[in-house]
Amino acid sequence: MVITSTVSPTLKMGLQFVGMWPDVPYSTIYWLSFMSSMLIIQCFQYLYICDHFKMSELSNLVDSLPLTLDYSLTLLKYTSLWMYRRVFHEILATIDNDWRECINIHQHLHVMTIKANMSHSITNAMFSFNAIAAALYFLGDYVVRSVFLTADYNDTLRQLPIKIQLPFDSQQSPMFEFLVVTLFLHIMLHTFTVSIFNGLIFTLVLHVSGQIDIICQEFRNISRNTFLCSLPSFGILVERHNRIILFSENMEKLFSFIALMQVVWNTLVICCLGFIVIISIHNEADTFVFVKTVFGYCVIFIDVFVICFAGEHLSFKQINCKCNV
């Protein structure tokens, strides 16, 4: 398959699903539907936290916090992305324009194709890993109850995949089974949207990285062919450099607040996950709880790594470009 964009088909489909891709019919309805479902779950999550906000329920309280905070972070991310959707659409238009320009120059196309392959592979791997980790993490409670708990455990209360406080009786069949399936699907949807956002950051960073590599390549060509270089060649380089600066400024507008919130929120989630490990040490299910929590850690660390990678990779490319000049 011929690659024509740094944005992978999976990422494009995800952005269309949440109503963020330009020129998608009824995009506002898609976005509102997604955000409404998130808000409904958030209300029930915070009701659970308020109801269990006491020392005797500390274990349940801490266990409910990681996903609740993660949902809140996702709401903030997509609210911010919607507020800056015009900037986001400008970024996507710039990506299309860059590919149209490089498609007729073999060296430039080769550089961008390498970056696009990396972007597509990383995005698909992120979607797959996050989906598997989320499924294992949230099915863990059921495995603990069915395998590790002792025979004299008398609590017959059935648990939903996530900690929520519903205003009606959810223990009766078939309502309980319906809620389990619905909530599990919503968890996977939430994981999918988290992967969309992280994949988007990777994609934009790799795209601007490819554009910087093209500029460095052109500078090397000019230095090797000093007598053949011309004023138009420098003019094209200056124009491309200005586009990269504008692209980077748009990325800063789009992600600066989100990056700060992602680091703060994920720090709180990591603390909660660590506390879960500590309080489960003397529990019979401690081994599985530890394994389950490791998957949660991995997903959170990917979130933090994405932000660190974006900043460090662009800084390295900037230094590399200065050295070539």
C-alpha cells in the first residue's frame, strides 16, 4: 500500500469517530455523543467516591481513583482539542500540503515515507497494547474473585467492571449482565480514545521531524554543490523553515495545557496504583493484584513517555539542524 500521509488510517478513523477530523458530516453530534457518555460515567464515578470517602472504605476509594482521574483527563484533553479544533485543522492541512510538495522529489518522499512508516507502526502498536492492557486490568477483579478468594468468603455482591454508584439496583439479572457488557465496551472505547490522542502526538512529532530532516538534507546538498546553489534554493528553504516554525507554534497551542495536565494527572494515578500495591501485600490475591497493577502502570507510563518523547525528540532535531547549518 502506497503511503500518502503521516497520519495512519487507524488514527484517521479514530479522529473521525470522535468528530475531530475536518469535513466529517455531523462531527459536532459525534463529539457531543462521545463527551456525553464520558460525563455520565464520570458522574457515577464521583458519586461512588463521595459515598466511599471514609477511612473504613480506603481500599475501595483508592481502587476507584485511577480510572476516575483517567476519565477526567480524557475529558479535559478532548475539550481542549475541540476548543482548538481550528488550529488542529490547520495542522492537518499543513501535513497534506507537505506531502503534496515532497511527492515529486524522491529524496524528500523517502524521508517522509520512513517517518510515516514509523508513525503507523507506533500508532497501531499503541492501540493494540492499550486494548490488551485495559482488558486484562479490568477483568482482573473477576479473576481474583473466581480463583484466588477463599471458600469462606461470604460476600455475594456482584461487582461491575468499574467502581460506580448507580441510583438503582444493578444486582438483578439481566440488568447486571447488560451493565457489565456496556461498561466494558465503554472502557475499551475510553482506551481507544486515549490511544488516539497519544498516537496523534507521536504522528505530529514524527512529521515535523521529517520536515527538519529534509531541511538538513538540503543544507548538506548545498554545502556539497556550492557553485550550483542559487537564491531560489535558499528561498525555498526559508519558506519551509517558516512553515515548520508555524507548525510547531500550532502544536504548542494545541498541546501545552494538555501536556501539563497529563503529567499532573498521571502522577496522581501512579500514586494511587502504588498505594493499591501496598495495601494488597497481605491479601490472598496480592500476586494477581500486583500483575494487574503493572498493566495499569504500563499504560500510564506510555502517556508520560509520549510527552517526554515529543519534547526531547524535537530538541534533538533542532540541535541536529543547527549542526548541519
